[in-house]
Amino acid sequence: MSATRGRPQGLFVGLCTLDVIQLVDHAPASNEKLTAREQVVAAGGPAANAAAAFSHLGGTARLLTAIGSHPLGLGIKEDLGGLGVAVSDLAAESAEPPAVSSVLVTASSGDRAVASTNAKGHRLTPPDDLDVLVAACDIAEFDGHHMDLALTAARLARTAGRPTVFDGGSWKDGTQNLLPFIDVAVCSADFRPPGASTPTDTLRFLREHGVVWSAVSRGGRSIMWAGPHSGGTVDVPAVRVADTLGAGDVLHGALAHHLAVQGPLTSEGFVQALRGAAAVASRACASFGTRAWMQGG
């Protein structure tokens, strides 16, 4: 479906973290101390970054996630609010610290190393108004974290006729149960379903589990895609990479925005949406941190 009222409405379900990002000359050796060139502290996580990108591109984004009432969590909410993302915090009563991602970005290549607890420790109960939130959106996106919540929301979206997008960063327990409710899946090369060892295997697996439109991103290489009757590749614009952190999340947020404003999917429309999303993600890669890209327009 396409957005029928002003700005497209996106519902994003999944992980939100506090990202502490350090730009360094090289990854440290054992017991080595480094002085970072730059530092960014911001809200992060696949669903949160995708929601921020969706909002930055002109959409209205709501994020369903777990953050909590810890002071660090308050900073996350303030950051997302400044980016135009409405947050439904389903762990609002928790005083525990939010998940923190420690990130080192190598200045010469843009490669990153990440350590995080992700969504451990949170089993979220769907909000009472979840059906209302789903009915109000033009598209729903899931990153595979908080799987029980994702399953409930994806079922409601399918019933309501809302298109669903899956961000497959890595295989997670329960993913096979979510896929039958997904219309569009875009996965990284690190997403390895059982028995899959190549992107072609992944695309085949997704089709066999009910996903009609799928793609596999491969960093700076072309994106492989498959639809009901055809498939192919989409080139990724070449840029000087400053930071690959969050590039996949921006890709998904931009793709959700493209899909929300265009009509029913065709092969040509899917390729155009992938090409447009890849261009946006490439621009984000050329900045240190997705916040720098957003601030730069």
C-alpha cells in the first residue's frame, strides 16, 4: 500500500541501545590504551537507527522497544525525540541500565568492532494498543530482536494488510517463525539461515519460508535480490567510507520509507526502492556516525 495521508507512518519494532562510538587509528591490541580521534554518544540499535532514518527522510516513525528509567535511558529517549522518533518504551518501569554498545571505528577503513548485550534480559509484553499502532502505520519494520513482540506485531500487520519489512542482521532464535509474516526481507551477508552458506542459499531459504521479496546486502558490493518471478543485482554507489556502523540500519529505514510511499510492489519498484535506499546508506557511510549524516542533510 502507499501512504494516504501526508507523511508516511512507520512502525519499528526491535532493539534500542546506547552507542558509545570511538574513532581510532587502529583496533587496540591486548592491554593497549588508545586515545580516540572523536567520540559520539547516541541512541543506536537496528530498529532505532532505521526509525531515525525514516524520520529524517520525511516520515513519521514510532519505535516499540525496551529502554527503561535509568538515567542513561533518559538520554536515549531525548536523543530519539530530537530526531523525531516517538518511543513506546515497554520496559519503562525498569531501573536497570539499557543495553550499551561499545563501538570502535577504524579511521582508515571505516570498519567497526562492536560489543553489546543486545536485548538480553527483556521479555516484552505487547502494549494494549498494539492493534491501534499497527492500523495507524503504512509499514512495519522488524529487526528480529524482542522476538515475541515482533511476532505479535507482525501477525497484526498481516491481518491489517500492512506491509512488513525484516532487517536480517544475523540469524536469531525464532526467526523462522517470523518470516511467514514478512513481505520484504533485506539481510546482511552475515545472516545465515540453517543450511545456507551463500547469498543465493539465503534468498532461496527466505522464499521457501514465505518471503516474496528479498535481498542480501554485501557491504560495498552489489545487493542481490529476488522477487516472485525474477531477480538480479543492484549496484551500491562508491563512496569514501568513514564509518560503516549503522549503514545497514539506514538502508532499512530508507527502504521502508521508499516502500511506504510507492504503490504495490513490482520488480521494477523493488529495484528502484533498493537503489534509492542504497544511495542513502552510502551517503551515511561517508560520515562518522549516522548523526553526522543526518545533521549534514
